[in-house]
Amino acid sequence: MAPITMVEGRRISLSNLDKVLYPETGFTKGEVLHYYATVAGSLLAHVHDRPVSFLRYPDGPDGQLFFTKNPPPGTPAWVPTTPVPRSDDPAAEQIVVADLPSLMWAANLVVEFHTPQWTVGSPAVADRLVFDLDPGPPATVVECCAAALWLRGRLAADGLEAYAKTSGSKGLHLAVSVESTASDRVSAYAKALAQEAERELPGLVVHRMAKALRPGKVFVDHSQNAAAKTTAAPYTLRARARPTVSAPVSWQEVEACRTPADLVFLAGDIPPRLARDGDLLAPLTDPGRAGRLPGGTPP
């Protein structure tokens, strides 16, 4: 019988705590749960008031992976949900990970956490702008860092402050806090900047997904600004060979990156980084730090 634990007054059934989910390192499900409990304060700040999608990998990254937006069968009544109507399901709802109990319940499902660029009650009105920098081999995160630095400067020229995190896989994510703006407008602005990056850095950047264009270059993926798209949340574990994390990084670390290993962070690396640096993405959660897209008052 699965053990029951109490988390802030909620009864949560935890299962298979000794199960190895990451065979390359021996990292177990119990360690996954411990990791999420340890970083809960920072992770919860970034998923606050956002509908969450899950990439589930209950048998580890080598097992079945499946992406789900609907609340899983057996979701406790106390786990918050919010309406997120879709064309194929006008009554659709999604989980909102609002507190430590709901985080630990979700973590027990073995998930990556993904969120849109908008909050509950404001679908298709973004308060984030994101770029997913994805290297086409033989390019690596080193080339992503070069592209990120150009984008940082270009965004700054428009009065927008960018922050970086690893994707937890091969690349790098940039995030910008923006005043509430229609997702379509944010998407158009992000696409224009990706196209500009390609023009200015033709040997480094592409803005289209076509595989034939990508070898040795960085794909600046602007599409995750669309209202229906999501991005891996800060501090989420990823379903990779090792328990890598989508980890916030400083611009000094981006500038200093010389090898891919420089920006690989595992679950055990994150608590010491938080103790030393705090949450490097904390400004994204401060409405007072939000920037305005160029071109007038947001709709």
C-alpha cells in the first residue's frame, strides 16, 4: 500500500519512492519528490496563477512520455483547476499548482511542468515574452549563448529586460516580463526580433523550424508566445538521461559559457544555487518590472 503523507493538512498518497527514474545516475522517485519540495518556493512563484500542462514520464525518460493538459483521472477535489476552453473541448479545465500540497501531488505523477505566457482569467493576454533557443548540431548551448546576448541587447534597446534559463535539454530560454498585451501582438513582436536576429547574424541564427536550415545554427523559436503554446517552467526537472533542470542562469554565466557542460545543472545543483544567488528570475514575478512593447499602449 502506498504511504500516505500529510502536506500542510492535505493527505497525499506517494508511490514507488525507491523506483529509479534516471538510470544513468540512479536518481529515484523519492529524490524527485524531495527536489520539488526543496525548490517549491521558487517554482511556485513562477507557476502562480497559470494553468499547468504536464509532460508525464512515470517510468523514466526511457519509458512512455505523454503530454496532458486535462486533469488526470483521480485528481483530488482539493487540487485547484481553472477553465481553459479549447476548440475541441469548450468545457476543458487544467490544473493550477497553487501551493505545496498540489505541487507534491503533481510531482508524485512524475511530470515536467509547462505553463503558458498568460495567467488564469486572462487567456491570450500575455504577461511574458519568451524565446526558446534550440541549437542544431554541431551547434550547442555555446552558440545559443551568443544568440542570447544579441537578443538581450536588442530587447534592451526597446526598453525590455531579458532573463535567461537553461532549457534543461540542449538549449537556452529567454524570458521577459511585459505589461499585459494580446498574445498575437507579443507573438508578432517576437517573430520580428527573431527575423532581425537572422538578418544580423546569418551565420548563427535561423528563425524557421525547417530542419534543413538548422545544422550548425541556433533556431530562435518565437512560436511559444502563441496563446495555445507552453514553455517548460523554471526549476522543472526534465525527462532526459540525467535529472537536468530548467535552471535560471546569470548573464555572467551566459557570457562565460565555453562548453556545453558549463550550463548543465542537475537537481542537486539547484538548492546551493538558490542559497547563494536567490531566484535569478525573481524580477519576472514583480509586476513593477514589466516592460511595454514598442508601438504604443498595449491593447
